[in-house]
Amino acid sequence: MRTVTLDVSSRESTNRRFLKAFDGESLGDVISFESPALLFKVLSGKRWEMLNIMTGKGPLTIRELARRLGRDVKAVHGDVHALLDAGILQKTATGQIVFPFDAVHVDFMLKEAA
């Protein structure tokens, strides 16, 4: 099963992970956000629903995805492009979109303010 981890981490932490990967260390699939606010901005409720529909389903057209979601094609198009820009969705050579993971793990911690 291929799982992507969505996390909240500092730029320094992300850079350290990148350098480890560059040295050949396998770290899995991770997409990082600089803050919980950005994570929740990118992954709104409707976009979470989209990922739920797409998980494990293979490539889909935007029109087919909109049909499965029961939503307007134009609105789904905007959400798809936001997730493409964040690196969460991918586009195939034929122009379809795909969420290439079987599961999503979200990892962040809320601590007492300093």
C-alpha cells in the first residue's frame, strides 16, 4: 500500500529531509506545509471529499470526477488545479488526473504557544 504523509514542518526540517533523500535515504512520500492554516486552506472539506473519491481509483477526467462528486465541473476544475499546484494530485500524459496513493496520513502537532 502506498501512503502519502501530509505534514506541517519548518523549511529547515523540510530541507534536512530533502538532503537525506538526496543522499539516497528512503523517506517515503511526504508533502509538507509550512503551517496548519496552509494545510487546511489547501485541503478544504470539498477537496478532502475529492481525495476520498480518488483514492485507489486510478486516472480520471475532471468531468468524470465532477460527476462522481455531484459537483459543477468548473468548481472541481479549480479544486483539481489547487491540488495539482500543491503536488497532491498528478496529471497523466493523456491529461487525466490521478491521486497515486492508496492512503493519506496527516501528521502535525499543536503545542502550547510560547
